[in-house]
Amino acid sequence: GSPVINRSSYFKQDFRLGYKLKLFCEASGSPRPAIVWYHRGVQVDPDHNRTIRNTMHGTTIASYLDIDPSSIGDKGEYECVATNGKGSRVKKFLTDYQY
């Protein structure tokens, strides 16, 4: 059926500037969904400080977004979007930094 988000990080995530910001999202469905991360409505592409790691098991996918080191620009809303041929499901996260 359409994707279900089983487990995820807490909605509100505070991170320390210069340290790692970690977000997690796990979804299942049949067929197994794909997960895409968005930050402020823009798809997150892995780059020098952003890593996306996906692990698959049966009809489940777990996705980990690590931002290390984090900066002021990394704050704001993130979305984990799980999509398969039967639909999609969104989980939102709100991040803010602290010193």
C-alpha cells in the first residue's frame, strides 16, 4: 500500500553550530518507497557537509541525513518524503541552532 512513516527523529531538533545535525526517517510500503529529503522546500543533495545514507530491508527503507559540520544556513524546516507508486507521505522536522 501507500507509504507509512514508521519511525523518525523528534519534530524539533536543536543543534550546536559546528557540530553534527542528524535526522532520521524510516518508511515502509509495497512497493518499498523511496525517500527524498528537502530543506526549506529544496531537495537536499549530498555535498561536502551533507551525507544521506539509506538502508533497505524488505518493504522498509531507513534514511539518515547527517550535516557535519552544521552552520546557520542549516536551520529551518526539513521534510522526509517517502514515495512509491501508490502515494507519498511527508514527515516534517523543525531545526534551530544554539551556541
